[in-house]
Amino acid sequence: MAWLKEHPVITVGFIDNYLPLSDLDDDGQINGVVKDILNEMASRLNIENKIQFVYVPFKSYESMIASLKCREIDVAFPVNNDVFSADEADIFLSAEVLNFPMYLIYTGDYADLNLRRMSVIKGNTIGELFIKKHFPQVEIVAYDTVEDMLKAVKHHEADGCILNQFRKDGYLVHVDFSDLNAIILNDYSSRSFAVNRGNNELLSIINRGITNLPGDFALNSTSSYVGMLYSMTLNDYILRHIIAFMIIAGTITAILSGLLAYIYIIQKNKRKMRYLANHDSLTGLQNRHSYKEFTIEYNKQDVKKDIIIAIMDINSLKHINDTLGHDAGDELITGAAKCMKKILSPYGEVYRMGGDEFMAVIQYDLENWPKILQSLRNAFSKWSGKIVKSLSVSIGIASNQENKALTLEEMIAIADKQMYAEKAAYYSQNGHNRRSKRD
């Protein structure tokens, strides 16, 4: 609150023409998820009368990040939730705001698809980096708008393009693009806010606001803008009326079947989105949002359950990324997650808190915990990957079984301190010169 008194105006940079996330409407006003999220965060933190958001549009991702680093803006959105890229750009990322699947858009039969040229939108570096990562051999051709990008695929000027689920749902339902096909990709994409490195107060406010949002707030807000992505054409209008006429002329059975199918699809998508909102896309573990929901339920308990908190952090991850590349770092993260899930899942939940940091909440007898801990260390020591041949994880634990007065936050602090002590011993023994406190 003291910081807010000195910084009542927060300048927010956003990418223009990037609905459903961010856009300028015809009156020059901010539109999209970014506005809804920030207003809801301020309301839930009871600071709406103490803070004012001023929005600045950018035509490209690069110009927005450059403006952030020059401190012309305080916050940037949307930013790809990639800790490695953020570290290179010297910026801090907030907790994850949205996580959604990505789709490859193409024409014809998938079996005959030969990707040589892919279309992107000018200034959308996030989409371009996604293509370079997953399709490194293709030629990239830039177009001014999403419509032009999709038309390039439709007219075979490009072999394919990439859209997130929201844009796919907003554009491919229209007649102009009804002959385009879409297939979901394995890798999901997530978006966060970003602030300058060292702006810990603002980052703390944003993260606290994200934590206080309802679990499905961002997804529900996104759905309200999907219909604004593409204006209805005459062909769309005619097609919709033909479909309506066919439905009216159909039998009651057909109508009921269609309604039941629609309800089933909606419920299925909601379950899928709920899963995505609570699970880490890389490891499949529970994510930070899921952990926040656990803390709310735990703190509501009149009589606190006996639990063990385990804080785990991968050693030398930055060194691996710098020497072997980010694919090696991802292999190390997924390898550690598999070991944790195999050993600890029977006794509790394992969460990926971000980057190389994990937390487990175990409901088990403290006297027998050393056996589980030894099994976990054995699993780490026996692991070997295709790129990285060994895995080391520092672990710190704390429990309320001997001291019922300990709060969840106090247990985390104790476990965190133990983990750092073990990590310091590891680096002392191995002689690495770390650039930061956590590696």
C-alpha cells in the first residue's frame, strides 16, 4: 500500500489487434481480456480507488518489450510464459494468466501435408517463435492481418499457419475459412504479465491479484471476445439462416439430438479447460493455480491436518540450459517431475511452482517419511535422459506433526531454508559459480 501511494498510475503496454487478449476498439479504448483481468484484480484486492491503469498499444511484441525495458511502460501483456526467454530479456514474469492449446491450420488431407512455407502476422513474435521451435525448417512469410494469414493458407500461398484455440474458434467458424482444417499440437502456450527486473513490488501486486481471481475468470472473459474476432459476411448470414431453416424443418428427435450433442461438447470443453487451468503443460503436474486452491481449502480447516511440506529445486538447470540448450533443460524438468510423481503421488500432491521449483504436500507419518525421501533420492540418482545423463535435486522438508502451531507459510519457509542449505552444499561440492541465488 505504501508503494501504491507513490505509484498510483500504472502504465500497461499491450499488443494491438490481438483479440481476445488485447485490442483497441473503434473509439480508441482498450478492449480484451487484459482490461477485464486488471480491473477484477484491483477490485478483489480492494485497491480500485488507489490505482489507475493507463494503456499503451503496440503494433509488435518487440516494440512492447523494448518499451518495457526502457521503462516507458510499467507492465507488458501478453508475454509468453517462458522463463528462459524472460531471463534473456532481463524481465520478470508474473504467474501464469492463461494456458491454451495451439492448432496447425492447413488445407486438404493431413497425410498429404508438406510444410515448407508458413504464414504469420507481422509483429507477432510469439507466433513466429512458436513456429521456429516446432517447425524449424519452414520458410516464414508475414501478413498484415489474421484474415490475410488464413487466406494465404486457403489459396496455397502458404502450407499452414498457427492459431491458438480462441482465435481458431473465432475465425474458422466463418464461411470464408470453412474449408480450412485444424489439428491440435502437443505443446500448449501460456501467457503472463511482465515487469522490469527488480520491480518486485509491482510483480507482487500482480501475482497476488492473479491468485485472487476465480479459477475460470480468464477463460470466461476470453470467450466473451471470441465472437468479435471476425465480422459476419453476407455468406455467413445466408449460411446461418439455411442451417436454422433445416433445424426448424427437422424432427423433434433431430433437435434433441443436436442439443444433447452441443451440451456434451460444452461440458467436455469445460472439463478440459478446468484440467488445463490446474495442470502444468510441460510436466503434467499440478500447477501454482492448483496449489493456491489447496491453500484456501487448507486455511479454512478448523483443525489442521498433519502434513509434510517438501520443497524441491533442480540443481544446475541454468548451467544445463547455457551449455546444452533449453531442450536439455526441459528434459531435466520433465525427468525430475516423473521421479516425483512416481514416488510421491501415492502420499499426496506434487506441484510445479514455476521454472525448476517444485512443492509436494504429503499426508504421511513423519517417522516413516525418511524411507520415502530415500526412495525419491534413489529415483533422482538413477535417472538418465537422452541429452542429460544425470539429475540432482535439492530438497527441504517441514512438518506440523511435531508443532501443531506451525502455519502453512511457516512450514514452507522452513523447508525453503533447508532446500537452500542443501543447494549451497551441492554447489560448494561441485564448484559451480552461480550467477543467481537459485539455479
